[in-house]
Amino acid sequence: MNLKTGEEKTLRVVGRHDPCIGIRAVPVVQTATAIVLLDILLRDLGPGFLRALEEGHEEPED
């Protein structure tokens, strides 16, 4: 459906699309886990840690 005009249209998808996430499950779970672990690590180290890395300084002390 075209949201601007309200008329029904046929959706045509082109390109390569996997019909099932099952064959991609392992890399998807690994990536999601890595993102979550990095988020936990950055929260634990605090916002000053990234600024120190960008500026090339040592890790900030608490």
C-alpha cells in the first residue's frame, strides 16, 4: 500500500535474500552478543574512557 496516496500496490523485492534466518543464526547471535558485551564494558568503564582513547591519554582514574 502506498502510504501517501492510500492505493494498493504490489511490493517487488529485488536482490539476494535468504528465506530463513536459520542458516545465518550463528553470526547473528555472535554479533548481537559482541554488541551487548561492548555496551556493558563501556558502561562499566565510564564515559571518560572513550574520550581518553580518542585523545591518546591513559585510562582515566576513578
